[in-house]
Amino acid sequence: MPAVIEINALSRNFSGRTVLHQLQANANEGDVVALLGKNGAGKTTLLETVLGFAVPQQGEVKLFGTPSTEIGAREKQLIGFVPQQDELLEQLTPYEQLELFARFQPNWDPRLADRLSSSWEIPLTTRISKLSLGQRQKLSIMLALCHKPRLLILDEPVASLDPLARRQFLTELVNIAADQQTTIIFSSHIVTDMERVANKVWLLKDQQFLWQGELDELKESVVRLHLSTEQSLPASLPPLQILHQQQQASQYTVTVTNWQPEWQAGLEQQLAASIRVEHLNLEEIFLELHR
């Protein structure tokens, strides 16, 4: 089976400025990918290109083995998408919007729609134009979830949701990924939410993927070392890459990448130091990589 998403040497330019450069990644069935990057890093551009809304200058993206710009109606019915700005029909009620959408989706799950509209407290008979931002966002998410997509792409889907609603939404994501083996690409500035559900990370920085791979491997690779030594630390510690270093007397705090636990003993001997390894959460890693 081909990967659900295959990104091969993808590059995008705008007005002579490179936005994405030679990206390479894939996502398989059941993967939940956290797409991370600062504002302006190109996350939305990448998602739009993955969905076939834009043509790459170089490289390609394939969905279900087909170039994303060539997918047909069958493949489009396998995709759920929540954009940053909703595209709801404001003159309709949520009930009417759901009924309309269901007519075009052969895999629509009315029981899931009923359950979510109840638990998320969607006012089904109120005109969409009168809904709050949070209610509109919940409705957009329902439209993306309730036809049981094989690929679900979420661009800042929880920005207007309160903590309880975010927790309910994340629970649904976990259930969907586990039960339906849906591939999920999830972009958000709330990194702690993404860490709860993701098994992979695509981290955009300087137009490229600084990391694309397993979340657990990223958390094993980027660590903070607390060293106690009377020696001065060298400027580099190959094969480690030093991201950030602080010193107070004989105490050093060094954030590194490419860490391997089996190197600790050798490094302690080399530096005549005692070392304590601090493992970081995803938000801390993101901040360290963007210092």
C-alpha cells in the first residue's frame, strides 16, 4: 500500500521568495502528524499544496498514490479539511448545513453527527451567522469528521475553542485515529495539545523540515544536559550539535541534538564531568530549536 501522503522534493515560491524548499516526508494510515512552525514558516502553504489547491514549482505531493493536483471525486470524498477561516453557509442553520453536506458524502455517519452536536452543544436551529466563533469552529470540525475521512487535515482547528472543548475534540481525534486508521495532519500553536495526540512531527524552519519523523525519536534526540565539571567545555561536542549553552561557575546547562543515551558514560569521562540528562516536552523542544 502506498503512503497516504508522499511529499517528494517539494518547493514553493512566491514573488521570487522561497517559502518551501525540497521538502521530503510521508504519512501512513493511522499517523497523527503535528505540523509545527513559527508564524510565516509556510505551514498553511504546505497544507494547501498537499490538498492540491496549488501547484508546486518543483517536486510533487501524492495523495493515495495520485498527484494531489490530479485527484478526482472519489479521492476528495476520502478527505476532511478544517481551514483557518471557516467556509460555512451563514444563511443556513447548523442542521441544514449538516443535512446538505451529508447528501454528498456516501460515508456520512448520522449517529456521530448527532452525538457530536449534542456533546459539543451546537444550537442546530440557530442561523450560522449568529453562532459564536467557537460554535462555528466546532461545526466546521463536525463537517470534516462525520464522513469518516481517510485523511483529515486541520489548520489551526482549535484556536477559538475553550479548554474543555479542546479536550473533547482531542479525544475524538484519538478515537478516530485508533478506530478508523485515519491519517491526520494537525497544525496548531497550542503545542501541548498536539503532543497529546501526535506520533509524528513535521517541523518547518527556514523553508525546510528541521525534523520530520517520530515524535518519540525527536524527544530522545533533543535533550538538556546538566554538567558539573572543573574543565571548560569545548566549543563543540561532535557528533552532538549544541543548540544553547549556559554556565554558572562549574555548572553548565547545554541543550543538544543527536543525543544517544549510550554516549553519556564516554562524555562524562571525556569532560571529567557528572551529567544529568533532562528530557524535554514538545513545546520546550520547539522553543529550543527556535532560539
